[in-house]
Amino acid sequence: MSSPSALVYIDYDLASVPQRPKGGWTRFICISDTHSKIFQIPAGDVLLHAGDLTSWGYPKQVKKALDWLSSLEHPLKL
């Protein structure tokens, strides 16, 4: 889906992530329900995580998930 002010990708291959548009665009990466799993995430300006971060919310799971999110290079994480 696209418009003059937005491009939305629902599915893509991590080996060929769509190129970032030129100019003053902001790339949002939206993920959800990671359930304590670690994934390869494309680069972007804003990482938005919604849904379940862990499976059960145990401190060890929370630490693993937060360490993973902290290691990602997105300047803003929500």
C-alpha cells in the first residue's frame, strides 16, 4: 500500500528489505507479540513493540527481551 506520504509493507523477505525512501521520511518498524523470542529486525528510525513482550513475564524473560531490544540500533523505541 502506498500514497504520496506513506509506504506500508506488511510482508517482505528479511534478505531483501525494501529500501528506505529518500528525503525526510521516517521509517517505523512495528512488531508485536514476540513472546520472549528474538528476531532479526530491519533498521529504522522508530521501533514500536506492541502486544506480549514475554510468554509469562518472568524476570529472566523480561531481562532477555529488554536486553535484545536495547541491542537494536533504532534511535527511538516505544
